[in-house]
Amino acid sequence: MTADRPKDFIRDIIDADLAAGRHQKVVTRFPPEPNGYLHIGHAKSICLNFGIARDYGGVCHLRFDDTNPTTENVEYADAIMGDVRWLGFDWGDKLFYASDYYERLFELAVELIEKGLAYVCDLNEEQISDYRGTVTEPGRPSPFRDRSVAENLDLFRRMRAGEFPDGSRVLRAKIDMASPNMKLRDPLLYRIKHAHHYRSGDRWCIYPLYDFAHPLSDALEGITHSICTLEFENNRDIYDWLVEHLTLPARPHQYEFARLNLTYTVMSKRKLLQLVEEKRVHGWDDPRMPTLAGLRRRGVTPEALRAFATRVGVAKNNSTVELALFEHTLREDLNERSPRVLCVLDPLEVVIENYPEGQTETLEASFWPHDVPKEGSRKLPFGRRVYIDRSDFSENPPKDFFRLAPGREVRLRHAYVIRCERVVKDAAGTVTQLVCSYDPATRGGDAGARKVKGTIHWVSAEHAVDVEVRLYDRLFQVEMPGAAGSDPLADLNPGSLVTRAGCKAEPSLGAAAAGDRFQFEREGFFFVDPVASRAGAPVFNRTVGLKDSWAKAVQKAEPKAEARPAKPATPGPARAREALSPEAQALADRHGLSPEDARVLSEPGPLRKLFEAALALHANARGLAAWVVNELPAEARAGNPLPFGAPELAELVALIDDGTLSGALGKKVLAEMLTSGGSPKAIAERQGLKQIADPAALGPVVEQILAKNPDTVARYRSGNKNVLGALTGMVLKETRGQANPKLVTQLLLDKLG
């Protein structure tokens, strides 16, 4: 275990588990489905799961959740393994596939049937959905729910034998059609798919669903901490139910953390696949894609991705991270690994009329700036003809333009001060050449040379190397693609790729090889494309530009002081706090808000207005902020009107604060508010939602659950403390989610001793 490992709530859980002796060795897993390429969101999960195993001297399994033969293939599996290794992690001999367990999973399904806990259902997909009910109405039992064990076993085995067509039958768990968690309303476990599997071939025509295969694969592998993103929070009840009711070698537990959401980015594998299939991009490894393959080809390093994952941290509530933070992290990484060179992207010829014709001199130019402790330089040839960037000249310069203009002077980086004497144009009036003079006494910025305000980059025309440069920008042009309910692909940025041939580079770049990195001075960080480049003809991809708005925000937020001791960078929330704007920092300090909540609510817009108006009615800033930032849909941030206002939001949080509603019940109320508006109190009363926080009322329910589950009680008293969560869930289920969870846990502990 490393002493300087990150701290987060999952590691706190692991610390407590190890201290209590619940586990001797930590075993995690990364379980991707091989139906597409991994993206930057997966990188966070990879770093978390493999990082925990590393920090605690444990192991992390790589297990492919390959239970859908129609969407999965070996190309994706191979790409995933390559991405995990590229990120710097290795699973050793712990490579597994859910398909390895098909026979064992079938046997466990049979066990459920034999216990009367699963049945074969003939309803079709639409009927199953209709029978499931709604969030306000319980479901109805399937007409096939009471089939006998013998009939279910016969039908399930015939399903396996291939006697029935796709979609005609499914295997379902028999749990509770009235459960407030709709996931527990007899979830599907197996479906029929007559499809070729890329590993098992045609041996199977029934395949387990994720909710069945995932927890049982964890149990079969002895996973101690099954870490998922928050969208699987409601699936945990199925996870626990299956683990509780089947004969398994281990009893793993699932924990959820907030997935990575980035502005200007889409993380849906379905949408990314659509981009590829519709040829909106040039494949999964297009450098504009958020896939690890695309980021790698763009020039992003695994070290930068790992640093970003650490900086973002591990949280319990969903939020959206600004893409600018990722770009800032990337610049920090590339700054110390990218030698500085000169390349002119839009060349304009300059003739220095007083420089001797036919003469070439050699200038010494360092590869590294003063703030990077590295050595190394190259020779820059200089002659009568040079190229500058067209944007560095203006015939009619605006105010504060300090570059070249008629009669004005600039310094050529590493070289001389030049003055524009005349402008040459073609018949259409386009500037084709500048005629300049130079001052021989200003070579290289020697001490004593006169100062000029502007310094521009250049290359010798006689010695320049022609290169192709690809300028990549954000793939989407809006912060929240699809936030208004439209197709996110409608928000694609038409300028996300600009290709420029005939760029003029200094001679050293002619020998650049695939994978080399450079900073083109005043332009950005560039990477030699490993696919499009060939010997002597490098193609440069812009990884990220030089402008860093996030670093400026950090600088503004830091208090000014004449002398301040250096402080090491802090990962996670503390680091995020440093990056707040002054307004966000003030908001965080005034109300005790988290950095992410303060950042979101400091921005002018509908969320801020709603928060401030609700705060005037109910003085719980942190509670209101959490609901506004984390629970309202993305459309609200985009300005789409909500069917309720600040009074209703304040009333909802007040009901939670006074104990009338639990957080879970509050979410149910909010779901109806988002659909039809209305008073939260009236909605709660209409749905019969009220938190039970009276020990006298909950005591008999707790005793009833303990009496019904003597085996579980015995396991707890023999040292298996993990079953406490299962018992709590049973009480919550019995009370339709209305019991106060903390009180339930305390009452159970009192009864169990």
C-alpha cells in the first residue's frame, strides 16, 4: 500500500473493510463490454480500479462482459486490451470473459428456478414494459409467473436447446412487482438470441443479461469491491438479491461513483458508433473522438490522462467537468516533453532587402524555455528570404496590434529586428510579399539591443520543409451537446478539423518521426501522426493550443502575496477548489458549497436564478445546491423551462430537511414534479410517500425481517457483516422505501447485537 495514494470515499470503505478484517486482499475488476472502443470516461474507471489494486497490493481483473453476440467482436476486445496497457496498467494472468462462465451461469439460473425464484415468461417486450407499471403505480404479475418449477425447468432447457425463436420467451427473476425500485419488478435474466458469438461460436442461443452475469461473475472471481458508475445504483438491489439467494463462493458488494462527464463531449458509445458508421469522423481513432484510440493518435499521453483522473477525483454525485480542465492538465504534461520549434502555418514571404544576397548564417536556438530544466538546441539557418505567418501582418493594424505593419518593427524570434518598408500585391489586391529591412545589431536579442513590442516566428524560405498540419478543435460546438433534447450529432462543430498543406517548418522537422511531439512556438502542441506520416513527410496533429483559460482562472483565484512558499499540487476536490473563479470561490465560502456546485452556480443562467430564488425561501444553501446541480436534468442548464419554480424546489428540500421525506423519496417526488409540476407536499401525500422515522413503528418490521431470514442472521453473527446491507434493503423494501435508512441500520444493529 502506498503512503501517498489518493483519498476518496471508496478508499475509505476499503480502509474500513481491511481494518475490520472483512477482507485480507483487495480484488477489483474492470468489466468493459467489447461493443466499441473505450473513451475518456472509461479511463477514469480504469485508473480507479487498477489504481486501487496497486495501492493496496491487490489485483484487478480485466473481464469482458461479452453477453450480447450481436454487437461484440474481437476487434473491440483487442482494442480494449491495448488501451488498458497503453494507460499503464496490466492484469497479469487475470483476464476473464463472462462467456467463460456460460455453463456455470446456466446452472445458477436453474438453481433459481428450482428455488421458485425464477420463471419463464412468454410476454413480449412491449407487454413486459406495460405489466411493469410506473413510478407511481405497482406492476402486475405476468400471467406466466406461477408456472410450476417443473414446467419452468423444461421450458428453460428447451430455450437452451434452440426450440424457440428470438423474443418468444425470457427467463425472469421472481422478486416483487410492487417494489418502489422498478428494477426489482421481476427483472429479465436470460433472453433468446440465435446469433454467432465471437468466442463461443454457435454453442449457445440463450444469453444472460448484464444484471445476471455481472454480480455472479464478480462472485465467481472473488471480487471484494465491485465498483460501478452511478447509473447502476438501482441495479445494486438486483445484485444483492442474486448474491443473497444463490450458492456462490463469495459475497461481493457493489459501490457506485460518479462517472466522468465532460463539456463539449459525448460519452455514449451508441452515439460514437453512429459517428463512425455515418462517416462523420474518420474512424474510432479519429483524433477528434474522445476514444482513447483517438486521444492517443492526437498526441495525448497516458500520463496526462492518469493525472486528469486524479485531479477530477472520485465523487458520489454526478457533475460535469469542464473540458478546459483536461486541456490544462494536458498542457502541463506536454510542456515538459515537447521541444520548441518554428513552423509557419499560413506562410507570407518576406524579402529583407538590405541582407546580403546569397548569404546564409546559422543561429543557435534552444529547444527548451527557461522554465523547463532541460538542455538541447538546434541550428536555425537565416537568409535574405523568410516566411512569416500571414496573421502576423496587418496593412491597417487595429489598436494594440504589436506585430508587423507598414513602417513598423518586430523581432524575428532568435534572429533580428526587421521593419516593413513596402507591400507587394497581386492583381486582385492580395498581399503576396513584404519588403523589409533588418538591423544587424539586434541579432538574437543581445543585451543593449533596442526593444520592440512584438516578437513573431519565422523560417528560412530557402531551407524550409513543406509539411501538412491538421488543426483539431472540439468535435462539438456547444457545451452540452443534445442538452435541449435534440440529437447531439446536430451540435457537431463544422470547424473541428482544418487541414493545411504547404506549411513551412524549420529544417529539423524534416526528420520528425511518427510519435514525436513538439511545441510549435506561438501555435500549440503538435504530434506526428503515426498513421498518415511517412519517412520524410511528417503530418502534424495539433494536440492542444497554447491558450489556457483554466490556468488563468486558477491564477485569478489564488490570493496575491509578496512571498508565498511553494505548495504541492493537491489532487481531487482540493485542487478543484484552487481552480475556482473569484465569484465561485466567494459563493463556496459564503454558503459552504462544494467546488463543483459553486462553479456551476456562479455562472449566470437559469440554475443560478433558481438557486438564489429558492434560497430566499429556504435557508439551506448546500441542500438546495445539491438538488439544483445534481438532480435537475441537463436541459435545465441549457435554459429549457421547468414545470415548477423556486417555491416548489424550496418546499421539496424543506420536506427532506425536516425528515418528512428521505432523499430517495425526494427523488420520486422530483420525478413527478419534472413531469407535471405541482406541490411536493401534495405529490408526497397523493403517492403516500412519507419517511418512517419512528423507532416504535419500524421496530416490528425489523423483527419481522429478522424472523424471516434466520440464515442471514446466523451469517451476520458468525462474522459476515456484509449481510447487514441486505437486511437493511429488506426492511426498506417491506416499507416501500419509506423507512429512514440510518434508523433501520441502527435498529438492526441493536437487535443483532
